[in-house]
Amino acid sequence: MIHDYDTELGQTRADVARLHSALAREPDDVSGATRLLYRRYHLATLAGQVDDLPALRHEVEDAIGRLGLNGDLCLLTGQIDFTLHRFSDVVTDLERVVGLAHSRPARALLADARLRQGHVAEARTELEELLDPPSWDVLSRLAGLLDACGDDLSADRAYAAAQEELSAKQMRAFAWLELKRGSLALRRGREGDAEDHYDRADRAYSGYWLVDEHFAGLAVARGRLDAAEARLRRVVMRVPRPTARQELGRVLEQMGRRTEAESHYAAALDAYKASAAAGEVHYLHHLVDFYTTVHIDLAAAARWADADATASSTRRAMPTTSIT
């Protein structure tokens, strides 16, 4: 049972190394290649290295080209594309293997993508159908939908119900759900409740950078900028997240340390623009935020908003095969 982030991170890195070695001995092992690619996706998301995912997405496509289409690899492409905010591509990914889109994990992922595209009723219907039998992942997705619709109380109940479905081994999932519940409480102005949720998350799965990000937000809400700075510096040291650099810049600016703030703003902006120049879309909405809240430039914000809207409506054509 894993109770801390560093242990899981170390174990995941060891798994990746072991699977790499095994695949070098048997390069045509479909099952081994699939396990390795999934573990690498898990490692990238666990370590906050979202910018590693476009290259991993290409490697999955290469594996499909070498080993053939199969449901597991196409589901992984959908998961990666969702993480990269390529929501229209998720549908295309899951349609490549006939029958895959009707599987439970694919339907849940499609509901997520539809929600992000604004198809709220369709996503809710799909998730409610998937609640028989209930599972923590579907309940958490439904909670996210209710949260997006502004129904905080129902969202919190759904997150709590999701926690009831967890096993004692799923401590990171428990912590993540506590962070979501804390965010809801903070939004309602219940800072004490938010702190309780964040504390439970930290005890369940210690050392997690996402917990530090949430505690930083709580500290800002309470006007404790020194504490927020300390938390955000820990995040920046551990994971390459330009969003954390931007938030640290905001905190430093509020503290009157404009020169330091600008260095973090510049690092965040460089990362956002480098990603966009590479054809990625997951930071486009952050560029909109940057030019409407940090360096005000409404013309630039409008250009990036248009780019984001265009990207969300683009779909790729892919070959298909029957599921086996």
C-alpha cells in the first residue's frame, strides 16, 4: 500500500526501466509494449510532465504501426489526447477499433471529452448510465460535471460517494478527491473545511505536489502570501509546470517583488508559446488567461482564444479495425 508520492514515483520509474529492458529483449511483445507505454503515461502525469506527452503520443502511434491496432493502445491515445486537451481527437481515437467506444472505460472517457466540448446533457446521460454498477472513477467524473454546472453541494456529495467506492490501497485517488472537495469548500468561502480536506489529502498521500498547489491557493485566500510562496516554490522545484511559475509570479507581485515576479512570468510565457509553436493546444487557454490577467493585451488574448476555439473543433482521420 503506497501512502506517499515519492514512493510511487520511484516505483513507477523502476517499472518503466524494467519494462524497457524486457521489451529490448522481445521487441514484438504487444503486451509488454502496451504495459510500457501505459506506465510511461502514468509516470508523465504523476510527475507533472505534461510536455512529455506529445512525444509519447507519437511513440504510441509508432507502436500501433508496428504491432497493429488494438483496443488498449487506442484507448491510451484517447487518454493522452484528453490530457493534451485534444478533445475532438478523443472521439476519433476511440472509433479506430470497432466496438471500443462501447466499452466502459471508453464511454467514461468520451463523456469527459463531451463535457469539455460543452455537450453537458449528453455527458451527464452517459455517466448516469455508467453508474450501474457505481465506481469511484465514474462518480468523480459526475462530480466534476456537477461542479462545472455550479451545483457545488451535489458535486461534493458525488465526490464523497466516490471515496466510498475506493479500496484501502487507492490513497492517491483518495487524496485527489479530498483536494477536489477542498476546492469546492474554498469556493464557498469555507476556508476551515478546505484546510481539513487538504490536511486529509496530505496525510493519505504525503509529498504530493498537487497538495502543495492547493495549500498555496488556500494561503492566498487567507492573505498568507509567505506561506503561498513557500508552497509554490516547492512545486516549481519538483515539477515542470509553467502554470505554477505563473501563479508564483502572481504571489510575488502581490508581495511587491515585481522583478522576481517577471522572471517567473517570462518562464511561464516561454513554455506556453513553445508548446503552441509545436502545434499543441493544452496551454492555449492559459495564454488567454495570461494576456487578460498578467500582461494585459486583449488583441493577443483574442488571437489565442480564436486558436483555442479552432483547435477544439479539429478532428483527425484515422484507420479503423474491429476489436478483438
